[in-house]
Amino acid sequence: MKGFATLLWLEYRRSRVWAAALLGSLLFWFWGLNQVTVTDVGERAGIRVAIVGIAALLGVIVLCFMIGRIRGETRRGQYQILLLTPPSGYLHVLARFLFALGVAIVYYVIIGGLLWWVALQAGIHPDAGSVLQLLLAGPFYGIGAVLVPFLVWTLLLMVFSSAFRLSGPSWIPGIVMVAGTPFLFRWIGDGIISVSYSLPTWRMYAGLTALAERFSPEELEITVNGVPVAQEPLWIMLALSVVMLIIAGRIWQEVEG
Amino acid sequence: MLAQLREVTKRYVKTEGVRDLTLDIDEGQVMGVLGLNGSGKTTMLKLMAGLLFPTKGEITALGGPPRANRARLVYLGETDALYAWMSPHDGERFMGGLYKDFQPERYHELLDFLDVPRRKTKAMSRGERGRLRLAMALSRDVKLYLLDEPLAGIDLISRERTLKSLVREWRTGATIVLSTHEVAEAEGLFERVVLLKEGRVALDTKAEALREEGKSVVSTFREVLG
């Protein structure tokens, strides 16, 4: 346990500048939201939601970069030191993942808070349930179904490329892995779509959407019962992420330094 | 027997790091692994540490595969591999958190003895970082130390102090396998000398036997590898 806590601390020391920059960028986004001065309330809310969407997307990219900085460690020899430490490869990989996940949770809960603020500014006052969904359920669903697989995939890719150095013949599996990523994601996406909505859906933002619909019934084509959210993408992506984490840990465990 | 290499070959993509290497390493021995650049010293130490796996042959260290016993040995690589943000204080946190055999008192003693400045490594010279790495490595209480070029890049006084630290470890019964190009300075420490040439053992002898023949390690090095 002490070893794992030390690995988390190490990850914090390695990545705290990235984490601080990412969380600090929220101030910039909040400033940006305040700069939207379009008079039409609906249009203003739309632009603000788009800005929050960009912040959410950039968060995924920054977090992937943060978790994937392993090649530099390999070049500088730090990876070799870590390979010889007592904790297993699984724990090394898990510590990196959990730190990034922790930063992501803070970031996306605040993003949820920004959306709440946008709603309030547009005159939409969601009920307590919708506020909780904006701050917790929505961000956690997005993190589980989208961010976690991206983070774990990046981790796996970088552990793989650091492990095999992608030199000589190792370039072949490396290129296959990188070039195959979009096809793999598309294949997984198609698979998920084909099975989605088999299980009961989760209704989210019911209070919020009802209010929004009252506010602008023509523009917002949403139901008063809330947005139907499929469970399947979340469970499938989480299961795939666990498998990829195990593979990354196994590679770490077996690799040469 | 603390470690054994049996007909070990390590093949890289185009070259061979070591070839058919067979060595038995006893407890409580200081063994100098010497050779020209590219002779296989680093490959041999990495194999013994479990960082590399042999293409052919078998290695045991501390009674089992080196990687499985990694927590019970020290490997100090030749690469300057400390994080830029790391200070001696962080080094203590890192080592103390990961290694059960870490001795904080010894670490502080070594920091003082090797005159390691208490600042982040990015503000240290190469030699100062080398001394910090050495203090971190020698502050663990293990039976097998694998040290690859621990004297490289550090000043004369620190080299002498490093050698004294190694002597102290050896007196506690530890085995030290030391690779260095500073042959003349380290030769007083060696009990056994292994000269590597193109990945093979060119000479494996006791230092005492060389002294009895009136030879130094340096002159033997020149004679065999020159």
C-alpha cells in the first residue's frame, strides 16, 4: 500500500504542472464565457454551450498528453529505474491512470458547473435533481464512456511503444497499432450503436430540459422527460478499458529496460 | 553462490551484447567488470539486474530470476536518470516509499559524506546528480550491488569518497559488481577482475593473483585488451 501511495505521489510530482495548467484553464474558459455578449438569450446560451464543449474536448486531449508522457522517461532512463522498483507493472499503470482520472473528475465536474452557470444565465433554473446530474451524473457518464477509454488507450499505446522502442522490426506492430486506432474506434463505435438502447435508458436532465423547452420550444428539440441516455456505451467502454489496463500492466511487467 | 550466469548470450537487432558468458559470483566479493567501450559491461549488468532478458542461457541472482528478485538488489545504471524536479528530500520519499530496505539514516550520512547539495537536480551539476544517485543506491541494505560506471563524471574527491563508501558496503558482507573506466583508481577495491572483450570473458582472475605476479589491473588491462 505504501508503494502504491508512493507511485501516486510520483505521478502527482510528474504531472502536477499539467494538472494545474488544465484546471487553471477553467478560469480562462469562464472569462471566455463572460465575453459572449450576444443580446439574444438563446443564441448567447448556444455559443456558451459550444465554448464549454470546446473546453471539454481540449480536456480530453490535454489529459491524454499528460498520461502518455512515457517516451521521454524511457529516453532519460527513468523508465528503467521504475521497471526495477518492487511494485508490479499493474500498480505503475494503475497509479498513472488514477491520477489522470482524479484530475479529470475535478475538471469535468467544474465543466458541469459551468453548464449550470450557462443555464442560470439563460434564465433556466434547473431543479436539484438536474443540478446533480449536471455536476455529477453527466460528467461521470462522459468520463466513463469517452475519456477513460481514450486515457487507457493512450497509456497502452505509450507503454507499448516505450517497451518495444519501435525500432527495427518493432515499427511494424507499432504502425499497425497507431494506424489501426481510428478503424478500431469506428468498429467499436458501430458495435456499441448496434446494441445500444437494449437495456433500459437513463433519463437525464428531465427538470432542465422541461424548463429549456418551455423557454425555447421551437429551437430545442428535446423531450420534457429528459434526455434518454443508453447504458451500454458506458459498460462496454469501461469493460474495454479494464482489459486495456491489464494489457498495459502486463507489458510493463514483462518488458526490457 | 549469489549470482550465476550460464552460457548467456544477449542478441540485439544487429549485434550481440554478450556471448556465451559464464560466471559465478560469490557472496561478499567486489568484482570489477572491465573492458573497452562496447565490450558488454552494461549489457552484463543489465542482465544481472533483470532489466534485460537473455536471448540464450540462464541467469540467477539471489536464488532466482533477477527480475523477480529486483526488490532485493541494487542496480545503478550509467544513465543520469533522475527527474529534474527531484531533490534529495524527494529522493528519500521515493526510496523510502518503494523500498523496505531503505535506511534513512544511512542516506543522510551518505548525502553529507558525498557532499550532495540539498536542491533540485535541475540545479545540480552532472557530478552532483551522480553523487545523489549513488547515495540513493547505497542507502539500501541489500546483498548485491550492481554499479555501472558510478565514478563517471564526478570529481576526484567525490570519487575517493565513493570508493570509501563502497568499501564500507563490502565490509558489511555485500557483493559489489562494479563496472568502471576509472581502472587505476578503483583497482585497490577489486578482489576479482573480469575483463570483457567483444561480449566474452577475456580474463577472469583474482586481483590478489595479479599482485602476486607483480602486475597491476591497469597493466593487465592493457596487456589483454590493448
